[in-house]
Amino acid sequence: MSDVSNGPDWWQAADGKWYPPAQQPNAQASAPPPPSGYSPRTSSGSTGKPSFAFHMKRWSQPERITAIATLVLLISLFLPWFTYSFGIGSVSVDGLWHGWMYLVFILCLVILVFLVSKASYAEMPFKLPMAEEQLLLYATAINFVLTLLAFVFKPGGIGFSGIGWGFGAFVGLAAAVVAAVPLGVPAIRARRG
């Protein structure tokens, strides 16, 4: 019994748990042995390639929050962040107006690829340079700082009047905060205690 599938023949019962093929109610009394070199973590016998099966249950609660907030931040980069109104109309620019926000765009993609990989593979297909939580904390903290700077430094400077924030700026800033808080608060508490 497991919370996630451990192979292609595992089945999910009504209780939401995954069971091996031998425990299936209509399974034959003696199932044939698995092929030589077969591992439940691999999809192609002895090739050693990890099998891809997306399961959100592999994410912790902070990782779920971070994934959703990072996706919202990524989408917000293409929404109007700054608007300028003049007599006959208005213009707006998106969150990528500041060149450094392309780094936020790239970090959002990296965070999402990492989290999808974590939810899809029983064992990560690549080696990380540091602990998963630490890596996510750094990436979301950088996103938060750059997004805050982009929010504060409107086109034309801080004191320039006439340029206002669009709804994308507020959505992006809120998403950057929400993505970083579930990882940052436990890290701060651990350092203090």
C-alpha cells in the first residue's frame, strides 16, 4: 500500500491508496513474475529511465501554494503593470517592461519545471546542487525582491505623476509574496529557534 503509484500495474482503491497488482481483488492467485531487471520506479525494464506519472500528492502544502502562486506571478507578467492616461486615451506596459523581470520569468519557469518534475517522478531525474527547500526558498525570495523593485520603480521614476499601477502589478506582487511566505516563514523560525 502506498500514497502514490509505484508501477504501471498498481491500482488505486476507493480509499485513495495505491496497491500492488497482487492485491487487486480480481487478480489471479499466482501472477507471473516480473521481467528480469524490472523495477517499479522505471518504465522500461532495465533501461533505468524514471517513469513519468504526475501526482500532486508528492508536493507538501507549502509546495502546492508556491506552485499556484508562481504560476499566477508568471501570468501576471503579461498583464498591464503600469498605465499612463492622457487626454484622449491611455497606454499600458506589462510586467516585463523592467528588463530584470525577465529573470523573474525564467525563475518562474524553473520553479514550475522543478515542481512538476518532483510531482511526476518517484526519484528526481537530475541532481540538485542543494536541498530542495533551500533551492525553492532562494528562487522565490529572488522573485519577491525583483517583483517588489518593479512595483516600486514605475516608468519615469518614483516621483513622476501620471503613471499609475495596473492590476497586473498588484496581482504580481501579491503572488510573489504568497509564493515566498510558505517557504520563508519556516526558514526564519528555524534560524531563530
